Amino acid sequence: MDPSFVAEDVNSGALPLLKLVETLGPQLTSSEPYTRAKGVEILSTVLAQCNSNVIDKSTGSVLLSFFVDRLHDKASVPELAKGILALLKLKVVAATDALAIPKGIFAELDVQSYPQNVRYQIYSIFEQLVTDFKDALKQSANDVINGFIVCMDGEKDPRNLMSCFRIVTVLGREILPAAAAAGGQTMEVDGGSGSTKLAEDLFEVVFCYFPITFKPPPDDVYGITAEELRIALRNCLASSPQFAPQAMALFIEKLRSTSLSAKKDAMDALAHCMPAYGAAAIDSHIRMVWSLVRDEIYVVADDTLLDDALNVVGAICTTLVQFSVEDFDRRFLALVVQEAREAIVGGDERKFAAVGKILERISITADRAIGTIVSALFPVILSVRSSSGNNVARQQALVDVIYHLLRANRRVYGSVQELRMELDSGVSPITQYSDTIFSLLCEPGPSQPLDFRRTCVNSLVEVLLTPEFLKAEQTKEALHWMGAIAISETTHEDLKKVVINGLCEIASGLPEEIKVHVATPVLAELKLADDKSGPGLVSLITRISGSHPELFKFSLPLLFDSITPENADVVLGGLRNLLEARVNKDEWTGVDGVSWNNIASAIGMKLVAALLGEATGATEAASALRVTMRNLSEKEQESLLLVAFGTLEGKVDTALGRSVVVREILGNLRPHVPIPVPNVSHFVDSLLATALESSPIVAENLAAGGASCLNKQGDAAQLVRNLESYILTAARVAKSNPGSVSPQQVIVATWVAKAYIIQSKVDAYQVTDLLFDVLSGASDEDGGLLWSTAASGFGTILGDERTGLLTKSSFASVKPLFKQRFFEHCFKGLMSFIGGSVSQGRGDMSIRRRGLYALVHLAQNTPRTILKQKLAEVVPKLVESLQQSQSTTKQAAEIQRGAVDGLQFALKESPESVVAHVSSAVAALLDCTKSPSVHTRIAALQCLGLLTSTVKYETLHPHKQIIIKRLGDVLDDPKRVVRKEAVNARSKYFLFMGGS
């Protein structure tokens, strides 16, 4: 009998449930334990798959009675528990019957004697009961709690404990108060009531797990973490005020522990439990808890404890304020203020930061506390400050205290970024000291310690964001001061970062002030900036402009207008960064009249104009135009396209700027945006014809733009024509006379092929015939330009081009798995080409070198998951390509970079593929440490370092001394980042010993 089929019949009505029970009768009442258990299993499994509408409460009552009455049958207990749980989940158990379940379990089952999965079923039953039948359980609260204590006592399985902790949380919060209300005088112990003894027992059964220590096994299918257990246990301990007498004493004992983890857990528990326990329950323990956490904050033996200790301080405040504000002021706040005064007057600067953090936490937890704190301590702070003379350390420490009070003040009284809170006091008490504070914060000059200036800047941000704190002239002075720090070439980078972050935060609340006092002067200065000051100015204006839509709208056109031949690269780079940042701020749409599409369209038009004017900084302008195009709707793209084509006047010539416009606009066009020409096919033909007559870089741009049109707007009929026009014709010429093919023809053929290959059009694979013929037949008279163009063609087709053209991000039509198919096609051909270049009389070793160059390009652009499967074949070729590329040509540099990257990947993912070639790999990598490319030098050094952890000692040891010697030469590299990698790699070899 298959329970699944039976459940379908029951749900459909074909088999009444009671009829099923009648059918199973002989099994359910059998004298054989196995037979009984099997019958109960079928019934329970069917119930677990039943719909609730096929069982009424009367039937549920009958079945529940059957399951509960059979709990004495140990062989059937697992399936009985499953059946009871199924009935509870079906919501067919009446409240009057619910109490029978825990009674039966308590009377018949020794829960801890059963396997983990059975115990979990039983705990799941209790979870359903405490969720759905709280009122029923309250009628027998003492028995329910006592019984469950026995059930969970000794539980160790983490999954079961999570369930137990959830149950105890409900018992403590809901059921235990009912037991206390009922009296329970039958269980008096030491003069206490039964409920008190009950609370002690319930507390003890869970506190024995505190602090929780658990390390999940590596194969844990349930994914339970120590943090989840810790939180669940903490919720248990906070579930009832009746736990307070025992809990507070034990928490204090843990606070005195030398174990950091025990202290941390105790503080975390205190912070959550004290508000639940209430002021009366913690009254006698407040001073002791305060003294222990205060010492932790003062000493800060471990930074991880600081927040936990401050959370305890906040919990004390919350608990006392809820009970009585006057009581809080008299019994705790006065004590803290007195100790803070003593610490400040005592002049121990090491305590000042702790004092500030304590006062801040108290102020934000108890709203009215800040008035008392400011009135009592601010005169003391100013007095100590005036008497400190030239003691910079003390001045800095005092400003740190002021900073924390300012933070608290803004949290309590509101910020310019939000509506102010309505408090009885109305005005912030610290406002009366605004002039004094302002003069203190603006005092430190460049000669003062970095930390001091950083604290002053952070404090200025607080006062600027506090409503009505500074006068208009003070706000102007503060913003000018911060702006000067941000753009100064002598400012420490850490301080500059703090200032810029502060200005961005201020901009979100005071956009008009930032626009007038920071953005406007910075943009004016940008037009006069030189190479040194320009990057700092651009960085500042792009960061603050990205903080508020009004600043974005204001700065963007002015930033563009500030472009000069001297700063074009920097400004356009900043413009690109600003546009990219804006893309992630959808909430700006329509805010304060800012329309992203309108702004982006206008900027796009300006970028087009700049590129057409052959402005310097074309690369950055192209990047900015690319970002703009990809984030315009079809309608906005169509508008921009019309303007661009109007500016082009219908001409696509060999000018670089025009070719970039074509590439970025056509390459990032959405598929359904119409191109404003009479005939798209003729336009693409003219575009590609112009590419054939252009320089290689312009040909690349025009071919990419044309190929994008073919991919998005072409049809099947054009495929045959375009293959013949741009690929097969060139392939026939290359086969008979490879030298007569131009690099531009190879470029166009490659891009046209890519347009179709990414759509999985296998006919376009014929382009590889052209590439192979050029590789084998081209001469070196042009410096290798022709054959290197063919070699890089493999990577162009397979890779995601750096500008993202002909990818999904540029709205191209891309089919899945095309990379795997094309890689397999090319890989076989290249391996055959390399292997046969000499043995089959196809030329000398230079032809083989060209094949290796092509293979490096292919590997460099292949997804790593695909390449990993071929590493055993690829690695020896990568090593050989490194050995063949020890020259200073452009092709050699590209080979080195790609091959070293490939070896680095192989060492990480499949080190065994490198082991057989260690000798030649070490020699080649050492030579690459002298490469002109910084990237190659770094990657080679990283590869050498990886060898120590991936290759056996006996294999690598013969090379150890020569590696150490050659790495010593790299320590004089002009680039610091290279020297750092050399030191790291060399250290690994010094420590590389036998048996490591």
C-alpha cells in the first residue's frame, strides 16, 4: 500500500478516511510490534499528505485519542508522534483535546531515550501546542512546564535545542505567569511559592547551555549556526521576569570571567534581558553591573566588547526610564555624571574617549538625559580645555568628548535631513555653546596630529547637520575650510577621505549651502587646474554631486563645460564615474524636478559633440557616453540617435572621434530603436566599407558598430550575403595570397563573424579558416601587425570585449553556450596548427609562435569554467609561449601577460597540470619579472609564490636558491607594488622547507 496513492484517494473523496482506518485495523491491532508500527506509519504518512477539508474535528478527536492511547507502544512511538504532529498541523484538534497530548507524552515517554529525529518530532508537537493552544496549556501550567523540563533535560542536538529554546521562550512569556497566578502552593520550597520554584527549574534547564559553544560540522545539512543558537537561548533567558533573581547573579559572575567570549555573551544577554526583567528586578544589581561594564569600556581590552558594554549601559537606562524618570536621574544618571566629571578633571586622557561614548549612549537612550549631562559637564570641559595650555593630547581628548555629545545631540534633537523631534525642552541645550564649539573645532592646523584633525572634522559635520546650530557666516567658513582640506595636495589621504565623506553627508541635508560654498568654487577652480590639482578637484565634485539630486543637476553641465585640453581625461573620467553612480539611484527619478533621462540625454548630446570635435580625453568621453546610452529608454535613445546622426550629416568617415560615436551609439542601441537612415543594410555596408579604408583603430570602432547592427537588426537573408562579402571573400584571398589581406579586412571579418557566432550561427565559424591562413602565411614586414590581428581575433570573438559591446549589457542577441561550442572548435584547430606548424612543413618556429600567441588570446578570453577542463593541454603551451616571448615587441608583451594570467589560474585550480613543467615554468616566470608590464611582473611574482603551496618540496627544491637570488634583483623594481610582491614571494621561499 503506497501512502502517496492512498492520500490522493482520500483527498479526492474516493476513500473515506475512517474507511482507511477500518482497513488498517488488523495491522493497527496486531500483536506483532513491527506490523503495528507499519500500520501506524501508513496512517500517519497519509495524514501528513491530507488536505484539511477531508478531516473534521470529530474524526480528528478519534484519531488523536488513538495515537495518544498508543504512546505506551515503544515500537510505534516515532510514527505515533508523526501522526499527532500531522493532526496538529491540519488544525483538526479541539482545544479540549489538546491537553491530552502533553499528558500522554509526560506519562508514557522517556523522551531522551529516543533517537534525535524522534525527539525532534516530539519537540515539533510542543511547538505546535504552544503556538495554537496557549490558553488550554495555561489551565495545567505547572504540569506542562514541569513535564517539558523533564523532556528537554540533557538535550544536546543543536536542531532539537533550537526547537526547545523556542518552546521555553513561549513557556516563560505566556505559561509561567499563569502558573504564578494559579498559586501552586503544593510545591513550596524554602518559603517560596510553587511558581517561583517552577521558574527556577525552567531557568536552570536552559541556563546550563550558557554561554553557548557550538561549531557546526562541515556536512551539517540543517545549516544551524552558533549565532542562531545564541540568539534563541538569549530569547529564552529574557522571556520571564521571574528568571531575574538567578539570572542577574549568574550574568555578573560571567562578567568577572577572564574569558572574552563568556563576557561578550553575558553582556549581550544583559542588554536584552534587563528591559524584560524590569527595574525592580535589577535594582540591587545596577551598581555592580555598571562598575564591571564601565571598567571594560575604560580599559577596552578587546574592541569587540566595547559595543556590547555600551549596549548594557543603554539597557540600564531603558529599564530604569521605563519605570521612573526621576528614579533614573537619581540612581544612575547622577552616578555616571559624577564619575565623568572626576575623569575629566582628573586629566586621564585615556578615559576621555570612553567617557564620551558612555555619555553618548546614555543621551540617545534617555532623551532628557542630554540636558542634565550638558549642564553638568560642559562647563567642566571648557574649564579643563582653557587650562590645558599646549597639551595637544588633552585638547584632542576633550574634543573627542564634545564630538560624542554632538552626535547624541543630533540623534535626540533631529537633523537638517529630517523633521526635528518635539521635546519638552524645545531647543538643544548644547546650542548655547555653539560659538565656543565652533572656534574649538576650527583651531587645529596642518601641524596638529591627524587624529585630532579627523575628530574636529567629524565634529564639524555634526554641528553643520544640527538645525540652527551655526550662523550663516559660520556655515560658510566651515564649508570653505573643509573644501580647502579636501583639495589640498598636502592633506593626508585618510583625512581627505574623512572630509569628502563628511561633505557628502552634509550635501544630503544642506544641498544649497554645498552648492554655493563648495561646488561652485571647485568648478571654477577646475578650469584653471593643472595635472596635479585636477584629479583632486574632480574627485571632490563628483563625490558631492552624487549625494543629492539637486547637486547632480547643478554640477553635471558645469563639469562638462569645465573641460579643457589639459584636464579632459580627468574631468571626463569623473563625469563617467558620476553617471555610473547615478545609475544606482533610481529613487532620484522625479525628485525635486530632476529627470534622469532628460539630464542623461543632454549629457549624451554633449559627449557626442565632444567626440565629433576630436576632443582630448576621447577614451573617458566614450566611457561616459556608453554609460549614458545603456541607461536611456528606447525613446531617449531614439532622440539622441537623431541628434547624433544630424551632427554626423549622414557621413561616416575615417575620423577617430566619429568612429567612437558610431561604436558607442550603435553598439549600445536597444534592438527596437530605429536607425534614422533610408536603408539600414546599405548603411551598414557603407560603414564596413569605410572601416576597410581606415586605420586599424578606426576600423575596429566602425566594425564593432556595424556588427552590432547586424546582430540586433539583421535577418537570415543577410547572413549568407554578409558571410560571403566580409568573410568568405577574404578567406579565399588569404588561402591563395595571405599577404594581400589587410589587417582591416581581418578586423571587419572578425566582428561580422562575432555578430552571428554569439547567436550560435555555426556558418560564421568559417572565419577561423581566414584567421588560420593569415597566421601561417602573413609576413613580418609590417611588424607582425597582420598576423597578430588574426591571432587576437580568436579572443575578440570569444571574449566579452572591454567595452561590453555585443554582450547582453549592450542589448545584443546572445545565445547560451555559444562560448563552449566556439572554444571547442577553435581549440582543436589551434592545437593542430601548433603541432603541425613545423612537423608538417608549414614553416619555421615563428609560425608555431604565432599559433601560441593565438592560443594565449583564446585562453585569456575563455570562461574559466571551460578552460579548466583543458588545463592539462593548455599549460605546456602557455609555458612555451612565455619562453618564446622574451622580446620587447608589443606582441611579446601581450603573450607574456596572457600566459602568466593563465598559469596563475592553473596553479590555483589545477596545480597538478603545472607540476610536470616546473623547471621551464620557473625559468620563464623569472624572466617575466623583468617585463615592461607592471601587471605581468606582479602576476609572475604571484605565480612564483603560489608554487610553494602547490608543488611538492622535492620537485621545487632544486630551483629554490636561484629563485631567491633572482627575486632579490626584483627588490629594486621602480614600482612599490612590485617590490611588495617580490618580498612576499621571497619570504615564502625562505620558509619553504622539507615536509612543509
